Amino acid sequence: MNYWPSLSGGLLIGLSAALLLLLNGRIAGISGIVGRLAQGAQVPANAAFVIGLLAGPVLFAIAFGRWPQVTIVASLPAILIAGLLVGFGTRMGSGCTSGHGILGLARFSRRSIAATAIFLVAGIAAATLMRLVG
Amino acid sequence: MTQPLPRLFVALVAGALFGFGLALSGMLDPARVIGFLDIGSGHWDPSLAFVLGGALAVALGAMALVRRMKRPVLDDHFHIPPPGQIDRRLILGSALFGLGWGMAGFCPGPAIAALSMGFLPVVLFVAAMLAGMTIHDRFVAVGAVRR
């Protein structure tokens, strides 16, 4: 397995977070950005970020001449339940993989370290269960 | 000291970098996210750790700079959440999020980015995710969103 694309992609995600933080003073937490947008808060900046995010795979396709791989594993009912859990959980827990897992860990935030440990363990449990049951 | 237009441009560029980075990293693919989380499958895929490690390395550098700056370049203060308690909401919310993440292999960033490729399951996931966010913000914690 070649891990250079994953590492390079991670560095670009970090660069994105660094730009947003150092220039705009904002945390690149996707659930926060999307949640605020859905609530009608700071619409222009949050919409601009989401438009950029949507353009990302298109730019990848232009650069590499192929679309990124997307393999849907879960059934449709599981997709819907998972979506509800992810939406509800990230709002209740004030963050997701980006806000807690990248920015929060980089700030040594106790809350984010706890959140990241919890969603990793829960994610491992759910993925394991899905394999055993499905 | 507000500069709306440059800030919009920065947000757009940061979003595009984030989305491109996700695409390059392979993390738009739920199968690879689940391949990381399913540690007992017999064919564990460590890619997600490289993505998180790379992103964290740059973010740690950025945070070191933040500590030396009085304010961000384009705003009058940093919008960084203050330290808080590890409370029930954080624990329960993170656990629910993790369960959904492991079930479908999508978290918010990759799900939104992958929308532009037009797969119906991704559209349904994002619709359910927005419904989940709305249910929380409307009925569970009204006005809890950080401005």
C-alpha cells in the first residue's frame, strides 16, 4: 500500500486549517461550519468554505483525470441512520473529525482529546459490529 | 478591523484545499475509512492515521504561530472556543457521532465534499445529517450554536 497520497492529502487539510486559522481566526471544523450555515449564521464565509469544499473533488478530477474513489459500503437504511447520528452527535459534541480531531488536538484541548478518543472507540465498535452483523 | 472580501476569498481557498486534500488522501471513500476503523477485519488499512498525522503536524505548527500573534491577519481576534469541562453532552454527542461514522464510513467533511460527485447515497447521508443537526439545534439545545 502506498501511503504518500494519504500523507500529502493530510498535509493539505492541515494547510487549509492553518490558513483559515491564521488569516481569518476561524477553526476549520466542518460540522461547525455546516451547522452554522444551516442556522443562517455567518452565511457568506461559511458558504464560501462549503463551495470550496464541494469544488475539491472536481479540482482533483481536473488534476488527475479521474474522480476520487467512493465505495458505498452501508445499506440505505444504515446510511440514513448513520447520517442522523453524525448530524445530531457532532452538534451535541460540538465537533467532528476536523474540529476536535485536528484543530482540537493541535490546541491540546482536553475536551477535544476526550471527544476524539470517544468517537474513535465508538467508530471502531460500530465498524466491527457492522462487519459481524452485516 | 474587518475585511469581509479577503476573508471570503480565504474561506473559499481553504475549503477547496480541504476538499482537494480529502480527495487526494483517499478519505472520500467510506470503504477506506471503515477499513481503518474495523481493526479486527484481518486487512486493516492505516491510511486514515497518515491523513490525521499529516494534518495534525501542520495544525500544530499553525497553533505555535497563533500563540505568538495578537490577532489573525484579517480579523480583530481569534474565534477559538475557550477551555471547558468534559461534560455529558460532549461524551454522548461524540459517542453518537462515532457510531454513525463507523456505520457508514462518512464524517461531515468527506460527505459534503463527495456531494459534488452526485451519488444518491451520499446525498441521502447529507440530508439525514442536516436533519440530525437541525433536530439537535431546534429541539435539544436551542441557540447552542457558537457564533
